[in-house]
Amino acid sequence: MKFKEEMTIYNLHEVKDFHDSVSQTFDHLAFLLMGIRNSLDTVFDALFEEDLDRLRHERMKTRHFQNSTNIIIANIFKVLRLLSKEDNQVSYNYYQIIRRLQKLTDGHRDIVIRAAMHVGNRHKGLLKEQMEELKQIKKIFLNIFLLVETAFRNKEIIDCQDAVEQFHYLRELVDDYNENQIERIRNDSSKTRLSILFYAISGNCVMMAKQNVKLLDIFNESFRLNQKCS
């Protein structure tokens, strides 16, 4: 699907009804998260394989994701105008969505650009140990994305505990791997550029996983409020 055609998916078909607009907004969020998840899946594999063509292709798409995010944010502003001044909790939830989305797209862009520049500048590829650790991070990280994306698409309030537990496990795993990375720096097996790349990717994964968990919490709260008002 061409980017311009895909952008029409984010159009709000009706902005007069608040409940309808909330539902559509979460449809848009699900589609965006799916796109970012698929992109990151490709970026990790391309980095492991040092496939510059695929990395360049994903780098070209970062602007597309930023534009998509901007459209969703603009739609959120339209929805906010439908709220009365008394709807403070809903307004706060939408403000939080905007913050989380901006952090997600920033994290995605940072990972893609770092990976593309590292391979494009012909720096040394990741060590075997680093690849194995990043594969484990990727598995948990993308599964959190999928959990949230599925909740948005199905519009079902779900127990956040699974996502929260996976996030805590991911954070502990990254802490352990960061200790391993310190040892690699000490024994000089991981040079400066490799160390920076590893820390940046693992740190972005923790940050983006956290944003997803927060979005899921906002989603559950928003739909509880929506159901109460229906």
C-alpha cells in the first residue's frame, strides 16, 4: 500500500459524536502500532544481517510514521473540542496519548537511524553475544507491542497485568545485559561504537515498552469512561 493511500486510514469519518471518535482513534492507534512493530522487526533482522538496503528502506519510512502520528494527534485535538470543560479525566487521558505517541515515534526513529548509520558506515557488526541478547529483547519487546495493538483493534478492556509483567521482565533482562556489556567494554571485546549502539537500542526498547503499557492503561480507562457515558 502506498504511503499516501495509507494516510487515508487515519481520517476521522465523523467528529460530531465523541464515542464514535474515541473508537476510531483507537483503530488508528492499532494500525500505527502494527506498522511500527513490523518496521522494528525488520530493522532488528536487517541489523543482525548487516543488510543496508533494508535499513535504508526502513529509514525512509520514519517520516511516514511521524506524519501518521501527527495526523492522529490532530484528530485527538478535534475530539477534545467535543468535550465539555467538566471532562477533565478524559482530556487528561488524551493528553497522555499524545505524549506517549511522540515518545514511541522518537524511539522508533532513533533505533532505525542508529542501525542504518552503523551499517552504512561499515562499522564492525554486532558481536554474537550482543545479537543473542538483542534477539531476546526483541522477542519480549515486540510481544508487548502486539498485546497493546490487539487490545486497541478488538476494543476490549483487558487485564494489564500480562503486559506489566512482561515489561518488568524486559527491564530486568536489559539490566542484566547491560552488566554483560560493561564486562565486554572492560575486556575490550566491544568497541565504543558497538557499545553505544547496544545501549541505545536496549534503552529505547525499554522506553518504548513502557509507553505501550501506559497506552494500554489509558485505553482501559478511556473505554470504562466511554461505557459509563453511553
